[in-house]
Amino acid sequence: MRATRTTRTTRPTRLTRPTRPVRPIRLTRTLGALLLVAATGAFTMGVASAGHAEPRRAATPLDQVIPAPASVKAGGTPYRITSGTRIRVDDSPEVRRIGTYLADILRPSTGYRLPLTTQGDGGIRLRLAKGPFGAEGYRLDSGAEGVTITAQEPAGLFHGVQTLRQLLPAAVEKKSVQPGPWLVAGGTIQDRPRFAYRGAMLDVARHFFTVEQVKRYIDELALYKINKLHLHLSDDQGWRIAVDSWPRLATYGGSTQVGGGPGGHYTKADYQEIVRYAASRHLEVVPEIDMPGHTNAALASYAELNCDGVAPPLYTGTKVGFSSLCVNKEITYDFVDDVIREVAALTPGRHLHIGGDEAHSTSPEDYAAFMNRVQPVVARYGKTVIGWHQLTGAGPAKGALAQYWGLDSTSAAEKAQVARAARNGTKLILSPADRVYLDMKYTKDTPLGLAWAGYVEVQRSYDWNPGGYLPDVPESAVLGVEAPLWTETLSTSAHLDTMAFPRLPGAAELGWSPAATHDWDTYKVRLAAQAPRWDALGIGYYRSPQVPWPAA
Ligand code: TNX
């Protein structure tokens, strides 16, 4: 079914221009040498450099990163990373860890030693200090002597490091030594996110993805300052997390996937490794156990969970909405309690997602009764409930979050139900399917993906305002934006990449950057400039005709 597209939300008026260098100052090249003729300003030029050993490199202007920084003041001499550069860190394990992470990115391509030190001056400095940074903001100061990233919390330093990475040439991402120069434009960036929740969801249930594949995706998310990885851990086609009290969920329920492949599941140690790795990239893992629908894998694993006591076969197709836990059986709630207890124990983060979508084979009364019995269980194990927005029809618990996955064309009544919940204090995570469902085809010719929410080209995906998207929902009710990647048609990391890129950076920018920076025409230029970085990282992407890509 393909929903018809109706109106497009209009682009918010641009209130102020992002601060830009007053006038780009030229780097002039004489006899192969780079001569800086700037006193102040930034550093763009377009002269080709074919045939020379050290390619011409102008420093990337400070505002040419994704997500767009909150404020940029360009000016002064650029900093050049050299073989003598040191990475200066506070004497704390967390800051050292971020320094090591940065060094691990810079060393292979620069070929420099880049030792970590707590002493001296200049170089690349990472420091924690009180300031107007909030939990995730940072300031980046760059000049002739060095680059300093200052933040109040380690997460802010980490995000600042991502900005620094993007200010360096794309070749910095390569794993072999590249010619420099490694310039960081002079000036100051002050940056902090618009929304606290900036998520990406990966469906590891329809197709299973290994720990290594999930780590790869985490690294891609970190580059764009995403701070939540929502893992869809169970569905009709597979149960992917070991639960000691119900072992067949994983061993049997996880033994296949869409198309009938071998599937798989995470042991608790595997899962903890994902959580640890995500935390090292300052992402919180949000586990989802979808219920009462999307539960065929569980129902197939334990006959007693079925109302008729008969286990259905495993399912490897792609239909939705046919399965339900038995809402009127007590054992269902023992099962739910055990699963939530064990999953919560594996979860250092605050949130636990209980799904609640497409419970088409459950009556509205049963659905409400079920959700109202399950939400307190999540609270009992110390977690905050997230549910798909159908939860707003059942009565979200105090503090619960609802994840909106409707379309522009979703009925006014359904949107009003969500707005009502928002008025009553339920915060929203916005995942409109015809904007940020990364599994939607870009066009009719996209080989992978689905099209039930329509085709979602790059501009459509970027060009909406989370703060004004749902009627009668003020920006203050929006906790953030999440881009889900469902995997009915996706089974490899290359598949994930080609659907996520280039739409994922747009979703990340919607979550991070101030509304005032939102502008498709300037965004598409910044987006195009990311392509050489993806090439260097081995990320395949869709070369949308809407984006002015550099020649391949
Ligand atoms: C809708 S979104 C679903 C998923 C599918 C997805 C495919 C949601 C809460 N449910 O079960 O995988 O569409 O795009």
C-alpha cells in the first residue's frame, strides 16, 4: 500500500543567517608552495592542483560541517597539524579516552605520532571546564598555535572531536598515510544541540546484524552526533537477545530471519559489548522488545504464550500485524516481567522501548489493558517507557515517551490524539515515516527498501521542521528526532549504508542544529562535501540527483 502524499510542510523561514566568514581570503599558490596572504578570514579557493606532490588544500570553512554548528565566528590563522603536534588532555580517564579516540583517527592518515600529554602549550587540546555548554555542547577555538575543544561534559568533547574531524580533509579518514597539509580553519565554533534525543534505530530482528556490523553503524552515527541507538530486538521474524529465564526465545526464536536465513542472536556478553562500544561513542542503547504485536518469534518459541496453547511456526515473510501475545493469560505477564527485568539489567541507559505498534490483532480495549499493565513493569525496573505513538491511544504512563511514525497524510484525528498526549505531558520523539524512515526507497528505481510511506528523496527527508511538524504540538513537547532503519529488504552493511546515506546526516542535523540554520540550498552543498569522506570510510551512498556531488 502506498499512502498518497498530500501537502508538504513548508520550510520554516530562515530567521538569521549562520555566521560566515566576512570575506573568503585567498590562498595563493606560487611555484608549488602555499603562501598564506590572509590576515584574517577563512580559506577557500578553487585552483586545481594536478601534478603536484602536495595537493592544494584549503581549510574547510568552520560552518561547512554536518550538523551545522549553532554559531561560527571565522577568522585568524588556521592551525596546521604537523609531526610535532601533541594531543593535550586533562588528566582524567574520560578525557584521555577521547584523546585516544581522536589519535586513532588521525594517526594512520597523517602518519604522525600525535602523543597524548597533559603538559605544555598549543597542539590539540581537549579540556573540561564550566561554561554555557550543557550536557553535550562544546566550544572549538582554532588559531595558529593550536585547536582547543572545551566542554563541560565528556560528551561535548566527543562531539567537538567530530566537528574537528570534519574540518580536516576527507583523506584524514583513510587508513594509509596521505599527503597533507592538515589545516583547521581559524576561528571559534560554539555549539550545542537543539534536541536532547537524536536517535537512529536499527532493526536487527527482520535481518540479524552481527556485533561487528552494529559497531560499524555506531561509528557512522557518531560522526553526526547521534546520541541514541535504538535496537529493535524482537519481531515476528526473530528474537535477538538472550533471556536466561526463557532461553528458547533466542535459541529457537532467533534461529531464522526474513527469507529464511540462519538469523542469530546476541548473547548477553555480545549485547554488553554493543552497549559498551556505543557508550565509548557517547551513544545510549535503547533496547526495544515489541509487544503485544510483532511477537511471532516468541509465540513460536513457547506454546504456552498462545491463547490456544499451540505454537505457530517460525515466520520468514514480511507481513505485519498478525501476531499478538495472549493479553488475557497470566503467564503473559510473567513472561513480560522476566524479559523486561533481564533486558533492563543489561541497560545502563534510561529508556526501554516496549513497541506497541500495529497490534492489529488485539482489540483496542485489550491493547489498552495490556499497555497499562506493562508500563509499570518498566518503571519497576527503573526505566522510562518509550512506545510507538499508538501508545497515546492507550494512556501513556507519567514520563513515558511516544515515538511518532505517521505521515503528512496521517488522519487529523490520529495527530490530534498525539497532540493531546503531548499536552498532558508525554514527550515526543519524531520519526515521520515519509521523512526519516531510512528504509523507504528514494525513488521508484531504488533497488532496496519499501515504499508504503512513499518515496523519500534526500530533500524531502531533510526539509521539515521537528519543532513545528505536528499540529498543536509545541517544540517544547518534542524531545527529539529518530531515523529508523527497518530491514525487511536489507541484510548487509552495504545495504544499510546505501539507505542511510545520504539521509541519515539530514536527520542528525534536524536533531542538532538550530532552526535558523535550516536551509536546503546551503545544506545540499555541505552534504555534497561529505561524499569524499564516505568514500574514504568505505561507505557507499545513493548519489541523489538533488545533491551537487563532486565528480566521482
Ligand atoms: C512499520 S513503524 C513498522 C515496522 C515495519 C516498517 C517498515 C512501526 C512502528 N512498524 O514493523 O518494519 O513499517 O517500513
